[in-house]
Amino acid sequence: MSELRFTPADVAGVRFGVSPANETVMSMWALADPARYPVHLRWIDRARATLRRPEVAERVGPLVDLTLPRRWLPDFLTPAARPGVEMDGQLDQIAATPPAVVVRDLLSTLQSRPLRPFGRALLADPAGLLPRLVEAMRVWYDEAIAADWPRMRALLDADVAYRAGQLAEGGAGRLFERIHPSLRWLGDRVVSDDPFERDFDLRGRGLALNPSVFSLQRVLWNLLEDSMPAGAYPVRAVGTLWESGPEPAGDALARVVGGGRAALLHLLDAASTTTDLARLTGLSAGNVSQHLSALHAAGLVTRSRAGRHVLYRNTEVGAALLRAARGG
């Protein structure tokens, strides 16, 4: 069990971001244990084929060595997400990690499992070998993540917008208790039901939270008191990640309302923005807006504002229509 102790400044410093570096690193867990990630099997098949290519395997080797079969990662490898940050920026941040911090973070993971050869070599020569690790992350992102990143980003951004709405409407207590069933808000601290047995004092530094495609079972915190406080939690509606639209012509709902509108209804089990839906369906933003207006006028979707975002979601009527079309 972990505890995170908050001051008023920490509550005010809760923030959200999206981390391509985290997804790049954590994706290795899905490759190692596909049975725990059935929703990602399509991606896993492609990624495994990519990793079997000798030229990729050799360059990505340091990342594989450091992450598999480990479940605890050194904090420097998963930096706190910042709004608007891209992969290059996060890689630059990792590359600038002081050698003493690399050593400290590696040593903190030893209670999980002994280091493999590259990890031991990095522990002995952090300044000399850190560039190889950064290059391995860059290659894996380019080869296995980048093509799907717009799809992943759309899902992650939708979650951030949804959580921002929860924070605005119900405060920090409601936010943390709804992010994941393992979290409880006790007024001045968050208690996390996990196996890590960590006690964090945020010390006025706030807390960076990022939704994650590849964190499926629990919230993952930075391990060390001196690291920037951060946590990765499972993204909502991950089951929609690899869906594509419009729905096939044989879909019963598509025959009634049209392929584009049926595709949107299938995706709106979770709240999404027009931009997210355009990315997920391949429709233009204009077409998505027209379809959403028609669905809203028919009482099938609802819309609400969360900060700068307008979120759409199926109404009870729309959900009932979907259940009937799906045979449920």
C-alpha cells in the first residue's frame, strides 16, 4: 500500500499530461505478457514482428533489457508528463538525467528483480551508456508506437478532458476516488492499494498524472521521495483504442442511421471530443460535427463542456439503441 501526503499547495498543483515516453516504455510489458493485454493483441502481433527484425532488435536491446521482465521501472525512465510535451522533449529530459540519479533510480528497483546485463552495465557507467538507452527508446517509438500515436493520443487526451471536468465539478476527492478503484482520498492524503509499500510526502511540488494505454491494472507511482511526484493510471475506454469506423455495411445499426453515425455511437460509450472522434473514425471533423448535431437533435447523444473541450456521450436512449443493435 502506498500513501501520498498532500498540502494545500499540492492539491492546487494537481495537473494532467500525456506521456509518449511512458507509453513507449510500458508497451514492453504487453509484448512480454500478451495474455494480460488482450485488448492490444492486434498491436502486439505487429510489434513482435517488428522486434524480430535483427536491425531493430539490436538497437532496441537496451530498452528490452532494462524493462523485461521487470514491473518496477527506474523513475528517470518515466518522467512526469507536462502539457503539450512530445517524444523528443521527453527524450531530451531523460538524456539530461544526472549520472547519480540514474544510479539511485536503478538501485531502487533491485528489490523487484536483479538487473540484467545492460542494467548492470548502466549502473557501472551511467554517463557512457545512457545515450544508448535513449536511442533505444527513440527507435522503438519510431518503429512501434509512432504510427499509432495519433490514435493513442486521441484516447489519452479525451481522458484528460474528462478528468479535468471531474476535478472542476467535485474537487480532488472526487477526482482521485474515480480515477481508479484502488485509490481512496482521506482529506490530506491518497491511499493506493498496491504492492509497492511507498510513503510519499509531496512537499508542495504538486502531482503530475497521466493516463496510460499500457497500465491496465493499477496506478503506477514514481518510486522515490526525491523524484518529481507522478502517477500513471489506466486510461478510460481502452477497449475502443483499436476500433475503426465506419462500421461494416452489414451492421444493423448502420443500415438504420448510416455508417458514419453508427460508428460514432459505437465509440460514444465513453465521452469524446469532435477531434478525438475524427481521429478514431477517419472522418473529417466537419462530417463528425454534422453527424453529432443530428444525433444530439434526435436525443441519442448528450454534450457537456469541460474547460475548453466539448464532450459528447451516448444518452440512455442512444445506449439502449446500441444494446439492441449488439443483440444485448
